[in-house]
Amino acid sequence: MFIGFDTCSFLKQVHGRVQTVLDHFGIPNHEYYRSGEWVPHCSVAMKFPSSRLPATLEAAAHHGLTLPFRATEIGLIQHPPTRLLWRRPLTDSCTGP
């Protein structure tokens, strides 16, 4: 499970510059991290069964879980191999609900 973050143009520029430097020096980088593929995120749980997602979200809401940021997306990633299994936006736009 991960929390996805908004990608602003500045973050995309920085990420692109880093990729350019890596390419220039012949430093390999997994396709998952290349510009256009990378999703800025914070991993929340590893080996999290998708069947537990509804109950986990319900428990968080019931206990008034608040986060110091605005989550815009939720998703599940399989690892290994790294593969995006599911992702859904939590809001309709970058400016919030």
C-alpha cells in the first residue's frame, strides 16, 4: 500500500535532471524510476493483502485518523517483481475535493 503525492512541475524538473545526470555517467536506473514512469509515493505497508483494504480504511475513518498532508491517491504494488496492481484517485482534482 502506498500514499501517492501530487507531482508539481518543479518535482518533475528535478527528477528529469537527476535522470539526465545518471544517463550521462552511464549509471543504470530501473525503468520503474525513469521519468514518466516514477510515481512519487510513501510506502505504508509491505505484504499487505488487498482483501484487508476495505476494513483498514473503515477502521482509519472510525478512529478519526488524520494525516498532516492531503492524500490524493491510494494504490497497491506487488513486489517482487514490482508491479502496480491497483490505484485510484481520492479527489477529483489537484486542488482537493
